[in-house]
Amino acid sequence: MAEMHFDAIVLGSGPGGEGAAMKLAKSGRSVAMVERYREVGGGCTHWGTIPSKALRHNIRRLMEYNDSPLFRKAGEPRHLSFPTMLGHARQVIDDQVGLRSRFYLRNDVPILKGPARFVGPHEIAVTDPDGTVNHYSADRFLIATGSRPYQPSDVDFSHPRICDSDQILSLSHTPRNIVIYGAGVIGSEYASIFRGLGVKVDLINTRGRMLAFLDDEISDALSYHLREHGVLIRHREEYDHIEADDDGVTLALQSGKRIRGDLLLWANGRTGNTDDMGLEALGIQPNGRGQIEVDEHFRTNQPHIYAVGDVIGYPSLASAAYDQGRFAATHMVEGDCDYRLAHDVPTGIYTIPEISSVGRNEQELTDARVPYEVGHAFFKDLARAQISGQTTGMLKLLFHAETLELLGIHCFGDQAAEIVHIGQAIMAQPAPNNTLRYFMNTTFNYPTMAEGYRVAALNGYNRVR
């Protein structure tokens, strides 16, 4: 017999689960949160977004100090170890856990600790840390169990010289050189992070170009600046096998190359956390990467069981997961309603410099035969960037050549993930309020990075008028 019944049970306290639980609680529903780990926050807080971005922020500050002609007069360049940088990230994690724990407390959402497994369509068994198994039932469930790094069976992740993007957060030293296999978002971010610490980096890309989903110009800019900072990028390479010993690790590639390093970071794909949950018995069959298929309302083929976040795959962003959780919870409470998720989800890639974009890129517009034009604002020409010394980068606006409608915003450089939201807000407005003219006719504070929109708008307008 189930020990307690709820209107809804949420599995996983990452952004997707939290968004759903808070929406359900504030809608007057009884809801419980199941979290298999000791602290709330999920992979986003403990292994992904928060620690890596906190780490990257401090390394960028160190780079800024060491590269500044002003601070160079104050003394020799400073060097800090990887574990020292991780120490600050730990404080940010603790602050986030405290904040999120209070959310559940204030909204009377009990947190059930331990792994959960479905034992029936409306019942789960949760194994407490002490081994006790408790049963809970609910009218509806939301699966937001996230993902973990993909680990191929022929790679020995128990070896101290080999790690994935979770394990690397336990690294107790700064390697002299690192081989990163996989040049996706995670691999590219860690290539920037380690190079910022002065570590020699070999970045192995299994594809023909960096982050091929980006606009070509942005992708090319990232490749150029990683190389400019000393990262060696090898495209179109596949691993054959890995040899590790006490002194280092060798990545043997199918091309015949052998890449030697102190450490190998495997950053090639992720797997949804759906194993051992009893989903198959309910007719919910995850795919080969552990991901669950859902409909437009985030329902599985069991209409009372929803799934959001990394566990359903693309776009695998913390920001998107939170909104998906709120959307799914709204559908649980209200059924079909006017609430709709935004069509365009911004990307945020925290390389050095960072990247963010929203809307369509040049390749997509060309393939769709949309007559578009381009407006650029290069950071080297903006007074605020000159003041801060962050002159690498650009803001790029894509717009319809006839109507001036905004079609895509692409930014590469310092604060790109902040800058993109101004364009996102205008692009989302109904016509005719979503055009280039807004930026041309609006007064921006000076000096700011935001005035790049005026510069880019005028640059683009001059191409068509």
C-alpha cells in the first residue's frame, strides 16, 4: 500500500523539476519532490552549469588581470591552481542549494530522498539512504531526472588519468596538458577553462567544424580565438582506443595519430537518467541514449506521466528545462490553455569569449530562401568594450531585407549571454514592432555594450537603403 498520496510527484530537483514543483504548489496542488542525492539542485547545480560557469568566471578574471597592462605594473602575473578555482565554485553551489532548499520549505513541498522506481502506473517506491523502501502514489508524475556524461564501455573511467565532465570537478591538481575528446559545448568550454590556466590543450572534434549548429561566422570566430589562445583543434577525428598508465594517457585515433597528455577529458555526449526506473513496464521505452519521447505538452505515452529537461533531449539547457517544467505543470493544472513556450530558445555557450544566439542563422535563412541582410557591431569599436579591455567579439543582426524584421541575433564576446536578450525581446514582438527600426530610433546609454544594437542596426540599414 502507498504510504502517502499526492496530486503530483516530481522526480528530480534540477531546473525542470523545480519549475514544475513550484508551479504546482502555487496552484494549490499537493506535490512531493523526489531527489536521489543528498542535496537538491540536480546536475545543473552540482556538476554542470553552476560549477563550470563559476570556474570559468574566475579563470576569465585571472586572465583579465594577467593580460592588463595596468595591473602588469603592479607585479608579476598571478597563477592559481584548478583546485583553488574549484573552491570558489563550491561556495556558489552551497549558496544555490540553500536558496533552493528554502523554496521547497516555504511552499510546503516535502523532499523524498533516494532513487525512485515505478511499481505501477500511479505508484513509486523510493529507497531511503538507510535502505528503507517507502511507497507513494500520485495522480500525475513529472520525470525530470536529467542526464549524465555518456561513458562508452571500452573506456576505463576508473583510471585516475581518465575522467568525464562530472569527475573532473573532483580533480585535485592542475595538469600540464590535457586531451579533450569531444568539441561540443562542454568540450569547448573546458578547452577555454584549462587554456586560461595555462594548460596545454588538445581538442579533438569528431565533426568537420566547431559547434556546427551555430552561425558559420560565429563558429569560425570561436575556432580562431581558441587557436589564438593556444588550443590545438583536430577536426574529423574518431578514437580507436585509449591507453592509460601511471604517467599519462594516450588517445589513439583512427587516423593513426597518437595524442599524449597528463589527463583525458571525455566530453562526447550525454545519457538520460532513466535506467532502473521501471519505465519499460509502463510502456515507456527510452531510446539508446536514455531519452524519453514526449508530445507537445511534454506527456509520455502514459498521459499522466510527463517528462522535461535533459531527459527528453534537445535543447538540453537549464533555462529551457525550467520553462518546460512550468509549462508541463500548467498543463497538469489547466489542461490546454493560452500559455505557450517561446519558439526561439537562446543558446548560451560559456567559452572564452562566450557565445549566445537566438533565432535563425545565415545557413537556415539561405536554405529557406529568405532575403536577408546582416548588420554588424564589432566590439573593438564600442567605447565600453575599449574601457573594459574586452574588445574581442561582435554583435550580428540578421533581418529581412524588405520588411527589416529581425530574424536572428548572434553574439560572440564578453557578456554575450546577457547582450542577446535585448534583441530577443524585440524580435519576439508582433509585427511591425519587431524590426531593425527599434534599435535605430532608441536612445541607448553611453558607453554601454547595449549600444552595439544601434551600431549594428545602422550598419545593416545602410546595406539596404
